[in-house]
Amino acid sequence: MSRTSPRAALRRTAGGLVATGLLAAGSLALGAPAHAADPVFTLGGPAETALHPYPESGTPERSSLGLTVHNPDPDEESTGWEGEVTYTLDFSGIAGVAEVLPPEDTGADCEISGSTAVCHDWGVYTGLSSIADFDLAAAKGSEDGASGTIEVTGSAEGATFTPFTTKVTVGGPDLVMKRLPFEQELKPGDTQPAPITFTNKGTRAADGVLLTLRYSRGLEIPEQYSNCEYDGEAGDDPFDSYAWASTLCFVEGSYEPGATYTLGVPLSVKATERAFYDTFVYRIGEDGGAERSAQRAGAPFTTGTGPRLTLKKVTSSARSADLDPWDNQQEADFRTENTADFVAMGGEADGAVGDTVTADIGFRNDGPAWIGYIRSGEPVATLDFTVPEGAEVTRKPDACRGVTADGKYREDQTAAPRYVCDTRMTVRDDSERTWPFDLKITEKVPNASGDVRIRNTWLVDPELPFDTKPANNTAKLVLNGDGSGSGSGDAGGSSDGSTGTGGSTGGGTEGSGTTGSPDAGSASGSAGSTGTSGSASSGAEGDLASTGSTVLTSSAIAAAALAAGGVLYVTARRRARRA
């Protein structure tokens, strides 16, 4: 009997890349959820895991099996379901095929006894999260091609789990993607070739391959091919927070062990007029129904036009038993010389002493660039709101927090003199976002105004690094005005964009940018209660506008996509922060 601990690396709500989050240990397969009164959680993991054949000498190489659970809770403010959970793994189906080994970081969360493993946990995070990782190795005496299955079930009082089955096979193809030498400092309009090249380092041929290309909102693939599928513009519902687009290409043929293949037709990556920080992910895998479903992740695709995308053999080399699913994919990050114009939006309202008014304040992105910190998942910016004299906030959006006048921590979140609201990790071009605040008028102060400023998340460096028009970063919320002022972002700011007020929470960038589920806008907030005498509005309506769609795959298997069965993996990397 042995014990092993679960790994929480995939715990995120619509990632990060953790990007996208995107999962890489093979195709992510998820069962169809059942319909029940209790919450339904879906167990998943790779559709199939290939093992290195048992060696003639020495110890067998290990392969990792990562199992996941998906909580589709649509409440963006929810951290997940709470309660005791038990996961059971039945390994009897791989007897004589593979052995289950505890990973090196042993603990007491999972217990392996004979052909069964039982894992105990508390709660299920919203989005996709890890159950546990197990190491597998080919059993002594197993033959190349031998296979079996592992059954995974879950149980908890007041919850239902859909079971999951994964296949384990000894040997197989190992498609290794070559890293391309992209130029990473770009200008809008720059186009560079992407001659995808891979080698099969496995023990058998791949019967057809699936090329998956994932690219963030500022990039596009100019060429179209009839054996490729395209999911449309990056940023469409339902996965607009990740702002990814995908291309899937299915290429028939037998791809031999030891051989290297490259594209027989042109393929390129273009930085569009909205590019800024962008990522391109390119992955190769053996084609098949499970792999296609995992990469589509439930998103709508359309078939391309034009000739067929083809592959040609380049070289042949000695056979290698690498079987490493993490080398099927490569990624490239691009920084395009571009700017975005964030415009603060204030408003005006009138009321008598004792009245409550609702003020919708926020900002818009006039572009041309979209801004996305999809690697780190950090907020793009912070809305900083100073409450006008003679009023106090009685209800705030859940995503905003009250602070003291100089930006320090404050326990009481009502009637604070100042509020800060972090955006999410992506803000699309031509989008806008408002947050509703309920303010009670406590004193009649003519032309009382409060600053509404969109700024960097760190007050020590408040200017937005991508915004070359700081004058419109500040607007005013005016209560009981005489008509001489303006709440518009274009008229309310000073020439240098500063408000003259100081402070922030000081740790704004540490707020979660919504991993696993980020929308292409900013953090959502609950609407305030209706005022007794009108409302102040900047003209924006609700969340940031969204236009675009995605298929998720990975860690990001991105959250929603994750849940749908994505497989790409995007590593997380935090932005450099200036103190």
C-alpha cells in the first residue's frame, strides 16, 4: 500500500492560459453531465496515456496521469462547492499492462491499495481543478500495443459525479513539435512564416495527425485550407474572457517512427491592428474522434476554403522511445508596438438629502489595441473612484473594495471615502465596462464631484503603460450639479491624467484576473439597488462588449474550455511589476 498527494496546479477558474490556460498531457476527455437536483461535477483527464515499453535493462520510464474535476458553476463570484469528496480509481483493467506508482512528492491525500486508489478532498473549485497525478509505467512482460482502462468515480453527500474512463497503452507514436524561430517584437501588419515541423519519436506510426493552432485576439492566420476548421474571431461568446481563436487541421496519412515532417504549403502568423501582448500556440497530435472533440471543446467551427493543407517528409532518423506528450506543443509570445486608449466615464445625478441614487461609472477602450495579460492572469487596470462630498456609498459592486482616503485597507466596506475595482485579465478593443454604485445623499452640496480614474493597478506607477492619452483617464461623478461641469471622460481629466488624490490598496495586481473563466472585459460586480431619485449614467450598458468565440483547451486548458475538454497547455508567467 502506498500514499500519494494530489497536485493543485490546474486549480483555476478560467486560467491562465492559466492560460489559457491549457492542459497538455494529451487530449482532455470529459463525460457528459447528468441532470439532477444536486450539483453535477464532471471527472476527466487524458483520453489515452501512452507508456514507454518495458526496457531490456534498467527501470521503466514513468508517464504521468493527471485526473481532473470540473465544476460548471456559472456564478463568477463563487469559489466553489464545499463538502467532503471521495474519488476512487479502479486499476484492475490495466493488470499486466501497467503499474501505478506514487509520484515523488508523497502525502496522505490519496491511498493506493492493490488495484484501487482512494483520494479524499474538501470541496470542488469552480471551473477545472486537479484531483491527483499518478505515475504509470509499463508492467514487466507487457508487450508493445497492450492496453487497458482505468475507471474513475467520485462521491459526496449532496453532489453527483459523472464517471470517467481513460485508456492506457504500451508504446505508440510520440509526435514532437519543433520550436520555430519567430521574431517576437512586431508592428501591426507584420506577417511571418510558420513552417510547422514535427518528428515522430515513438514506437509506431501515427495514423493521421491533427494540427491545432491557438492564437490570441491580436493575431490571425491569413491562409485558409479546406481540411482545416476555424472557430471565428477571437473573443466571441462563450469564452470571450480568454480571447482565443482556434484552427484545427486534419491531415491524413501514416507518419512513421523516426521521420520528420513539415508543411507542404504556406502558413503564417500576422499581427493585426489590435495586437499588443499576444500568444501563438501550435500543437501536433494523432488524429482521432476523441482528439477532435477535445480540441473543439464545444465551440462552433466552420470549414475553410481553398486547397488542402499537406505535410511532407523531411528527414529520417533513428527510432527513439520518447513518448512525452508535453513536447507535442510549442508556444510563442509576441509584443507588438501599439497603444490603447482607456477613457474614464463618470456621470451626473441629482437628489434631495436622504435620497439614494445609482451611479454607473466605468471606462471604455477606444483601441486600437486589445490588452490581455493572459500569461499572468493579472488585472489590466484599476478603476479608482473617490466618493463626492455629501454622499456615502450604501451598496457597491462585489468586485470593488472600499479603502481609506489615502488608499489603505478598510474593514467596513460601506460608506468608504474611496473605492477601487480591478478589471479582469483582458480588455478588448472597442469595449466598455461600468460598475454600479448606490449613493445616499447625506448633505446638499452643490456641484459635489468625485474623481473616476482608470489607472494602473499599482499606485506607485499609476500611468497605464500602453495609453498615450492620459488626459482622458480621469472623469467626474457630479451630484447636484448646476450644469457647468461634465461627467464625461474626455472633459473631466487634467492635462496629465492625474486626479490629485492618492493611494490605492497597494496590492491591486494581486487580485485574481479570473483564471478558468476570464471574460474579455473586467471584473463583474453585482448591481446596486434602485435609487429613490434617479441614477447617474455614463451611457455604458453592462459588461464590456464582446465579439469573438473560442475553443478552449488547456489550463487555461482555459476554464470553460477546460471543462469542455481542451488540451493545449499555456505556461503561466507573471508580468514584471514596477515598484
